[in-house]
Amino acid sequence: MITERIITKASKMTADYDRISASYFQRTLSLPYSEATKLMDKLESRGVVGPANGSYPREVLKKNKIENKKMPEVYLEIKLIPG
């Protein structure tokens, strides 16, 4: 049975990936395949992952917020001293 706790945990787990599959949840959450596919459908209905595309992993739509922030550019100045 897919509980709210499992959905929340899975939603957080997906945020680090570009694509995710039901088999990932089978391995990490120890779910049977049928439950993992139901979980994927629930995540899709909440806008976390995109629609199914055959046997390919689904696109993750909600990613970590840190990824969306632009990293500051860092410059290093090197001075050569003769001698």
C-alpha cells in the first residue's frame, strides 16, 4: 500500500535526478513492481514526474531548488614574479 509517507519520501528522492524509473523505487524502497508503478502514477498526478513514455524512465519535473540557482563565477588572478 502506498502511504503519504512513502509518496513524500519518493518525491524528495527524485529531486536529485533528471529521470527516474519504477525499478529505482523497487530497489530503494523495497516495493513490488506493481506498487512502484502506482507510486510513479501518484508522483505524476502531483507534478513531480512527467508522463510515462513506454519503458523509458520518466522525466523529473521538480528538482532541487539549489540546481535552479546560478552558481557565482569565480576568477583567480595569478601574478608571476620574476626571479
